[in-house]
Amino acid sequence: MNLPQRISISSALISLVTMGLCYAIALNSGSVPTCIPWLEGCAPITDTGISYPEAYYFRAGFISSGVLMIIWWYCMRAYLYEVRDGPSNYWLKLIFKSSILASLFLVISVTVMGPHMENSKVTKDLWQLHTITAVLFFLLTTINQIAVTWWLNKSIKEHHHGFATLRAKKVINALQVIFLLWLFSHFISELSREATNIIEWWLAILSALYLLTGYWDWKDFRLIRHEI
């Protein structure tokens, strides 16, 4: 397993394991109700990171995942440069820069969380910061993952081993679009809190699964610095 593959699997699994672990701990301590959150929407991901002890794992896991995502995007940038065999244009550079910014938004969103936010009236400003940065993370990451799939579809030939993961990426992207459209429908007809929670869980899961596809893409890829 090479370094890019380790980055891919680490960034995805830390995120997925953190979600599951924190929900299990929060459930055991009575902080969240019993259900399957990504199907029933009984609690948002945020509720699994407010109270102790799950808040420790929540911040450690997602801050680590956010840092690894920045490295993941650097790997994808170098990989796409290699398979395209040519200089990238302005829009492609913008994708990677905004993706790094999105990962930083995740770190900020998670850092401000904790037991001090249980009183939402007193910590209104922190809740606003958390909400804005979390929404920007999901929105930018989803849009940029879709954009990367489009670029890869233009660049990779059918005989290339990475072509197989394009199908998985397209399925993930299609689901991301469905959930984003469902979320944006909130402005037309107000969604229930349960529906919003389900969308939040699935966007987080799909984003992590997209990161995981890099494990197969980068089987023969070696991270070498390119000036793009």
C-alpha cells in the first residue's frame, strides 16, 4: 500500500468510524434516542459531538479527518495532472483550492463544538459559526467531488484501472445530487427535522465513500510533486 492509498483509506475510515463510534457512545450515555439515524433521522450528527465523553472522540476524529482531506485533495490534484498529461486550467485549480478551504471549514465547525454549546441561547454565535462552516463544507465538497468525476471521465481511458471506480463515483455523485436537491427543496416547502438529519448523515457518508475510491485509483500512483 503506497502513501496516497493510505491517505485515501485513512481519511474515509476515520470519518466513518467517528460517526458510528460517537453515535454509539452518545446512545449509551442517553444523549441521543435509539434509532438508525441515517434512515430515521432521530438525531443530527451534531448531537453526537456535544456532550462528554463522545465530544472528545468527535473532535479528535473529525479534525484528523479534515486534515487528511486536505492531503487527499493534494494527492488527487497530482494524480489528475498525471493522467491528463497536460497543465490544468484555472477552474481545476479553483476546485482544489476551494476543496482545501472546505476541509478547513470542517475543522472550524468541529473545533467550536462541545458541552459549552448545550445552552443554545448563550452560545448563539458559536452555533451560527458551526452551522455556516458545516453547510459550506458539505456544499463545496459535494460540488467539487462531482467536478473531479467529470474531469476524470474526460481524462481516463477505458483500459485504465481507475476507470472502474468512475462508475462508483458517478453513483455516489448521483446520490449526492439527490440529497442536495432534497435539501434545497426546504426553501420551497419546509422539511421536517428528521428529513434534514437524514440528508446530513448521508452527505457525510457519501463524501467519505468518495474519498475511499481513491484507494483503487491510486494503486500504481506515486506522489511526486508537480508544479501545476
